[in-house]
Amino acid sequence: MYLNYFTFKKEELICPKCQWTGLGSELSYGDYHESTFIADFICPKCIEYIGYVQFPLIKEVEKYKFTELSQ
């Protein structure tokens, strides 16, 4: 599952394997793929794969900041 870099830490997620429920900020890091800047996240209870985040480009960060400040 794709996790939005800017919002996943505040989202409530459920592990499909053990039914653990918690915030994205509570997930554990899995693998990190340097060539694509993708990080996998796993359940902190049973180590099941939950999803991945692709780290944003500078342009995307600037766009997000502008959008957040204008709201």
C-alpha cells in the first residue's frame, strides 16, 4: 500500500495479519531502496509489511508547504 509521505504518520492504520491498530508514526522501518528513495514500513507487532513511502522531491516539498500554509 502506498503511504503518503506528508500524511501517513498521522493516519490510523490496521495490520492485515495481526489486526494491530496504530498511527503511521508507530510503524517500524523495513527495507530502504536507495536507488528509488523508497522505504518500506512494517507492523511493529508482527513484522508484516504494511506499505511504502517514496521520499518527495524538493519541488513536491515546496508545493506541500505552500498548500498547507495557504489553508
